Amino acid sequence: MPIHLSSTSRRAFMAQLGGAVVCGTNLCLGAEHAFDPNKIAILNDTHIGGAHPANAPIPTHLRDTVAWLLRQDRYPAAVIINGDLALSDGRPADYKHLTRLVEPLHQAGIPIHLTLGNHDDRDVFYKVLKEEKRPDATVVSRHVGMVSLPLANLFLLDSLKAPMVAQGLLGAEQLAWLGRMLDEHFDKPALILAHHNPRLGDDEKHFPGGLEDTEALWNLLASRTHVKAYIHGHIHHRDYSQHRGIHIVNTPATSFVLRPEVSTTGWTMAQLTENGAEFMTLTHLRDHPWDGAVRKLEWRSA
């Protein structure tokens, strides 16, 4: 799996998307700007459309998020866009527009990692971002990866069952890969990121659109005590729950909300610590109660 340092050439931009990043204990190597090796930016549900005008709300939200990240004194070691990259059914112009919007992060040398959701099309995604489909891929049918940070390993999953199908599915091949990878990398806490919510937690009305193979996934995760958290989007909301010792972190959508009376758009900054993580929510509505809210999570014992 490729290793990406914190600065690359323009020609290597697409190769950087989706690869792993390895940082030292204090700062990422090769950086002109200071990087925090244990800080992660989590975006999801960007829903970028190829025909979106520049000043439309959805691309503006992503552009504002990118600008905020670039204003930080220390950049995150990774920016993860956790599925539903495209507006509706994953058209080529959607992915091209997304690439233009995140280009400033590339210019700053910030590694970007992409997962896929139900509004993406895997084949179109690979046609536009050709370097994302690596010839040495260990899971041929899915877009997966691992990001190694000093205090945790991040496992990026592909829960896209089919474009425009609300339910998610990991499948036997991907679950087998995840089990092998978790067993090979048991020296650090493991955080699992995928677009779809598990059919677990507190908000049962969202269960039908979640992962169909939640039970198989959770049996795999719960038996490996170095797995600490599962992070997802898909619901366009924000909440925290726990099941069998594993934290479930539902992060807000960057694009739009389904229930504006209770939700708003935003992104999440995760600061890893020795025994857990602090998740801070940032919102595009600066007077929203979520903005700046921090949830401290403590990992279960190994």
C-alpha cells in the first residue's frame, strides 16, 4: 500500500487520494507547514454535482470547509471524505468538480482519502480518478485502504452496494480482508470508517438504510479488542452511541441536512490521544449549538 508524505507534486495528486500516510511522533515529515500527526478531518456526504454553480450552497459548504482547514496552524495528518462524494448517481462531472474543490488541500500537501457511498458509482469513480484503482489492490471488488498514524490505524471501507441503493453492503471479500488486516495490525487502536451506518445504536428509524451485514461486521470487530470505534455518515445528522464496547460516531454531512429542525451541515475534527479521542464538530452556521462542541471518547481496554 503506497505511503504518501505531506507534500507531493501536482502530477501525483490522484495517486495521493486514497493512499496511506505515515507521520512521525511530532510532525509529518517533508512538510513546509506544521502537521499534527494525530489529527483527522472527517467530511462526508459532500454530494458535489458537476453542474452546481460556484456560489450554490453545496459546493460553497465544501469550499468553506477547505478554507477553514487551510487556516489552521497545524494541518491534519489526513482528510477523509467518507462517502457520497457525488450528488446523486456518480457522474463523471461530479468527481471532476470535487477534485477541483479539494485541489487547495493538495496544494498544501494535505493527504486526502476517499470512500464510497450509495450516491457514488465505483466504475465512474475509477474512470475519472484512474490512480484510485491500483493494480495491486487486495480487494478487487471494493475501494479500501489503511492509514497509519502514530496513535491509531484507520481502516477505510467501501459500503457501496450499488448506485442509488440506500442500503449498504460490505460483502464477504471485504470482511475477510478487514479481518486479515486487523490481525496483522493489532499494535495500535483501530478505527473503522465507512459511509453507511450500522443497524445499531439509538436512532432506529435509520436502520433500514444501514449496513445489511452489520451483524457479521460487528462480530468481526467486537472480538478484536484493539478495534475502538466505527465512524460513518449517510444519515446527515450527528450523534454518538456504543455497542459491545465499540463507539459509533455519526458525523454531520457537509452538503445539506434532511431534518433542519435538528441538524445542520458541518465537518468533524478528531484528535487522537493515548487512550481515546476528542471529536469536535464544526458547522457552517456559526451560532449553531453543535459548532465547537467536543465529545471525549475513551477506548475500551484491550
